[in-house]
Amino acid sequence: MEQLLNEYFNNENLLSKGLPTVQFVADSLHISAKYLGSLLKQLTGQTTQQHIHEKLIEKAKEKLSITNLSVSEIAYELGFEHSQSFSKLFKTKTKQSPLEFRQSFN
């Protein structure tokens, strides 16, 4: 799953297909979404969606720290239609806004 998400986030899938869904991940691994969810919950204590969000935040942090792209451009590159949705998810997961995170590097 980790490799699948890394590949998904490192190519152009985000722009063309948007964020990966739980169903996409399960289908790609040739297992049911329910089985994947229960397996991950048992192994890691997190849901499939939480894993997807974790990978997304990791990619966002990378882009915020090493590029000069605006938050809106990063949100778009990560598959969000609205930068507000991205900013809200980022703040929920990191307790910082994307701009606050970026400023912590300067």
C-alpha cells in the first residue's frame, strides 16, 4: 500500500484523477475496501483514509518546504479543487496552516 500511494502521489495522477480513494487503493491491491480497512486498523490503528491523508500531508509538507509554489498551486497539484479544502485538512492534521508551516522553515 505504501508503494502504491508513493507512486500515485509522485506522478501526474493527482492532476488527472484527483485524490486516491479507499476503493481505488483496495482495488489496486486486489482486496475489498472493508478487508483493507480492518487489516490496517488492526496493524496500525488507522483507517485507510487516514493513511491516504497522512501521505497527502507528507507530500504537501515537502512541496511547502522546497518549492515557491503558492498554497493554491500546491492544493491543485495535490488534487484539490478548492485550496480551502486543502488548507482545512492540512490544519486539522498538523495544527498549523500551510503558510504557518512554510514560515517555520524561514
